[in-house]
Amino acid sequence: MVGNKMTKRSKAPAFWKIPRKRFGFVTTTVPGPHPKEESYPVALLIRDILGLVKTYREAKTVIHEEKIIVDGVPRRKPDFPVGLMDVVEIPSIGKIFRLVPILGNPLYPIAIDGSEKSLKLCKVMVKKTIDGGRTQYGFHDGRSIVGDGVELNLDDTCLMEIPSQKVIKSVKLQKGTTVIVTKGAKVGRIGKVEQIKLGTFSRPKMVSMSIEGLPTELPSNIVFAVGEEKPMIKISRGV
């Protein structure tokens, strides 16, 4: 590690598609809405993944000029982390991307159109009662809301308007729900939930599902509900 903004390329997450031997170090992420192991620094995303700039200096210039918008907010830090289901907009070239799992890659930028740039899927990771008996929900991307009039459980998903954080719709992780796998050997696979098995002290909550007609059982922490009969928004490279 050099300072707190660089990491050895050999130690970078495997899904970062970067040359590992030509150079010694690469920019890393600062603490933010996603952990390093589950995100890209925005500079690396636009240079190495999207190929919109050629050098880190060019990336810094573009970012400092507030030309990169993440979830509806201009970001000015080259090492700001962007991760699962984040929406990245570059208005100067008319491009909008959503980071989703695809086969073999937990974070891949797919192009989306302008009608979906203010929509994001957010998975409930924390549910707690706060002062006044109100319920607060924390989501996979670090954001939180006080859910007046919203009834959610852990592992449910909200379709949220960004950056306002208005909940448009929600879907429960239950039988019949459409889900996508976010990690592991089946990353990017889409399936239907057949059964939820509650966790114990020694075993996590498990989701039994059908993927391409084959039965599969995975921990709920790597399964992301995306809709009922079909995904609520675009989450794949297809139409």
C-alpha cells in the first residue's frame, strides 16, 4: 500500500480487469457506500473498464469537472467506490450505465436508457426500530430510510428513485420471486425462488431456486431479489 489511495495491482480484486504486471500500483477505493472487494474506484471504472479516458490524469480531470454522476449525484473523488446496482451517468457523451452481475463477473456496466437513470434496486440489509417506534431500513449500498408506510424484511428489495430515495415499489424474497446471484460460481444467473429455508446458529438462511430448470440452493446473502415475474428494471445485457 502506498499512502491510502493506492494498492498493489496483484492484490486488487480479481474482477478488476487491469494489467497486473506492467505497473506496480493502482488507485483503490476510499471508505464509502461499497467495500473495496465489491466496487470499482470511479477513476478505474471510466479508464480501464469503460475505456472513456486513457490515463489517470485524464480521469481525474473529468471527475473533478463533475462530469461523472453516480446515483444522481456528481462525484468529485477519483477513488469514490461504485458498486452493485449503482447508476453511472456521463451526460457529456450521453451514456448511462448500471453495474450488475453477469456470468463470471460480479460487477459489469450495462448500458441503460434515460428512462431508468433515476431508478435503482436496493436490498434491505438492516432493519431496526429507532426513537418513536419508527422503523429504519439500511440497504446494500449504504443508504438508509425511515420506512413510514413501508413494510419490509431483511433481504427484500426496493425499487428506489435516486437521489430522492423515494420507494416506488418493493418485492419480497419469497417463493416465486425472480432473483439474480451476485457472487460465487453462479454469479449473474437469474432464477426463480422455490423455497426459503430459515437460518440456524450454524447455517445461514438459504434460498432454494430454479436456474435454467436446474435446482440450486444458495445463501441469501448472495441472492438479490429483482422482481416478481420478471426484473423490475434492466439488469442484463439483453433487451
